[in-house]
Amino acid sequence: MFEAARIRTLWELVEYRARASGGAPMFFDGDGGRGVTFGAVRDAALRVAAGFRELGIGAGTRVMWQLPTRIETVIASLALARLGAVQIPVLHLHRAREVGFILAESAAEFALVPGVWRGFDYAEMVRGVAGRHGAGGRARAVRVVDIGAGLPEGDPGALPSPPGAANGADGADGADPAHAATRWIYYTSGTTAAPKGVEHTDASLIAGGAGLAGALGMAADDVGSIAFPYAHIAGPDYVIAMLISGFPAVVLEAFDADRAAEVYRRHGVTMAGGSTAFYQAFHDASRRRRAAAPGAGPLIPSLRLLSGGGAPLPPELYRAAGRELDCAIVHGYGMTECPMIAMGTPYDSDEQLAHTVGRPVAGARVRIVRADGSEAANGETGEVAVAGPMVFRRYTDPALTAGAFGPDGFFRTGDLGHLRADGHLVLTGRLKDIIIRKGENISAQEIEDLVRTHPAVAEVAVVGLPDRERGERVCAVVTLAETGGRAGADGKAGVGGGPGLTLAELTAHLRAAGLMTQKLPEQLEITDELPRGGPLNKVLKAQLRARYGGGGGRDAGPGPGA
């Protein structure tokens, strides 16, 4: 049985699982079909750790890695954990501008890259930007290690004791014990111009993984899946859940719903997911399969749950995906600063799963805070604040850290929501995704949830655009459902709508749904596709504001909410 109080570093967890079930499978390569056991992963990580040490990597060494989602990447990450290095995972989507900033701001000493991958030369890019971007005088020479041809290996017998072991060094964090020392730095975009560096310990990631495993009831007889970028904080957290629970996972380098479903059927996957986009993709794949083969069974017969987070889950998608895939759809809530805050469970009711992000996971303490800092009552909307062992240690920028925590020590997430009497958390929007119209705060998500119920709408994003009279006006940007008609030749409907949907029709629908007049959209834009980006495929609202708000304070007319 896993004992969180005893195991506080990632390497201790690797050793624990290798002793408990070293001969059991840990990974299946979805592209090559090969399998590898928990014990073999531990042994490989030791060899690679020895190879890294020969390169000069040790406790406290800062190592940026930008690698594909592969079993070898997990092994490299575990090897760095064995050495007590500070890992700086970077998504493969980032290019010279972002990578140069991260290398300098984090003071990275090594960069692990895959060489040329998918036609792009990562090694050349990193060599070109290393040391070019100073950050507070912390930039230093970066050694680029191209592991495209394989990971370096050495003699595990030459390794020193792991940080935190008897007489083991804790590295560059001085007096901090191993479990409390910074071992991970993740960079996340926020309201600031530059990415924010988020420092985590092994212990904070383990707490997040334990919360995930507990909420979903993960067990050794499950088969999981990793088809999202391992460099996302959800990657190591998912592997931690595997090490805690003892189940294997199928690893896919890239996600394609049709291909993933075929591989998952072959391996008997019981748990899949990644984000709301995955729910939609699997739903659509199942519909295509049934259309091609009427009477076909579930897309993945072994699947007991599809889980994820990172973006709101529309109730309509919850119901449609659950029916189509014949499994539980279990949504959760977390962020880079706190990878697991709340999670539904397979035992929650349909109403709870469709309308909430579940209860706070084990160890997480959630409170809702009013603007004056006082705690809100159940059902009252305010800012979500969280405390617990899964909360990050600090930002790399002390000024950001100072403003991130309240006087009670709770991290202020910037998300809006409320707690229900049943203990479930409901998210209602972002504090910074608020439209301020004539001095009144309007939640974009509230409007999006109602617009999405119109039969002509497939997807929607609501943004605030500059307006001379109102400060901001409400603009709904939609893509049309197949039955909803077509947009114009330029894909734009202007302030009045388009061939498949008009502003007047949308206004009537929203009034009938009970949306108050002040929140009604004053502008409707129809597009073929919403701009998306990042590992979770989130809508890029800044691009929509730039695209449709270029007129600044232009008069959009009095509108229904005047």
C-alpha cells in the first residue's frame, strides 16, 4: 500500500514500485507495440542517470528538456530525478523566442533535445538561442545534448546516494531537504507578457498524482494512456499516479482519435483522456465508426472512464460523449501552479459530473474568496483559492510570488467559482476573462454555456471588445453546426450574424434561456474555425480580440444590452 508520508521524492516512488511489482508492465509503446516493466524502467533510469552524471549533471543542475512523448523521455526524466537535478520541461511547440527566454530566465545549464524531429531541428534552434537572452544576469553557457540517437548510459555502481538518502547531498537548494527543494520549473503563460516560471518540488507533484489516483480509483488492473505532451505538468503527474497504483499505460507520441482508439482496443485500455478536446475527438471518431459500420459496439469496449481538464466541459458534450462512448466522463480542475485541485469520480451523479469539476482532491483545501478577502458562502461566486501539499513552491520571479498568495497562505488562482452544499466546485469563469460593460462584471463562460445550446452553434468563444460608450461590448464568435447553415464567403457575419445565424435569432434564444439583458451579445461573428493552441488546445481569445476589435471604440450600435 502506498504511504504518502514515507515517500516524498520521485525516485523513492520509483524504487517503491520496482520492489512491489517490478515484473509487472509499466508501459506499452503504442507506435511499436513493445512493453517494458516497472523494474526495467527503474534499471534503465539508473543507467541513464550514470550517463548523465558523466556529462556533468548532478544534484541541483538545471536541465531544460524539450522531448517528444516517448517511453525514453519518461526514463530520462526519472534519471534526472535520481540525480536530484532541477528539470525544466518545455513543450515541443515552443520555438526560439520562448525557448531562449526560458533558458536564460531559468539559468539552465543543459538542454536535452531530440535532434531533428518532425522535420524541425531542435538542436540547431537551441544552439542558436542559448545564452543570447539575458535575464537578470542569470544567463549562462548552455550545453546542448542531442539524444536523437539514444540516451547516454553509464555504470549505475558509480552513482552517489540519491539526494535525501543517508549522507546524500540535497544539491543547490542548501538547507532544504530533498522533498522540499525545487526539482521542477514549469513555464506557463498568464496575464504578464513573459511566461511565468513555476517552481515545484517532488513532494508537490506526488501530492497531485496521489489526488488523481484517489479520485479516479486507479488500480493495478487498470490500463491507462498517455497521448498528451509529457512535457505538460500532467505528464509526470500521471506517471506518479501509475507508480502509486501500479497500472501500466499505453504511450502515443501524437494523438489521433481514430489511431488511438485502435491501439487502445488492442491493449484493453480502461482509462483515457487528456482534455475536453479529447472528449470531442473520441465522440466524433465513434460516430464515424458507427456510420461506416452500423451496429458496431463501443469505440473502446474496455474503457471505463474518460477523464481530463484544462478547459470547461459543456454539459451537452458530457452527455453526448458519455452516451456515444458508453463510459463515465470525469472532469477535473488543476493548473500549472497546482496540478490537481478538484476531480469528479466515476461514482458521482450525472448532474454532478455535467455541471461541476468535482470535489477537492485529498489534501487540497479550497475556499471561495470575495473581493474584500473574506470567505464567501456556499453558492456565492468569488475567486477560487487553494492550499495543500500540491500547491507550487514559488514563482521564479519573487514579485509574482508576493502577489499570488493571500494573507491566509492560500494561492489565489484567478478563477471564479462557487462551492455547492454537496462540496462540489463549480467554475464560472476567469477573473481576467471578465467583460466589464458599463462598470458591471460579466462572465464570458456564462454566456458561452448558453450560446452553445443554440442548435446552429457548434463552438463559441465570448470576448469583450473595446467600446467608447460601454467600455467593453460583448462579442460572441461562433462556428456553425452542420445543420446550422454556412457562413459567408469571408467567414464573417459582422454585427448582424450570417446565413446560418443572425444576432437577432441568437438574442431571442438567449432571452428565452433567461440571460439578463445586460449580458446579451452586441456583436456576432461567424468563423470557420476558432483559433486554438497549446497542449490542451485552448481557444486563443487574444487572437479573437485582435481580429474583431481592431476598430477600437467603433460604434456597434445600441445593441440589445444597451
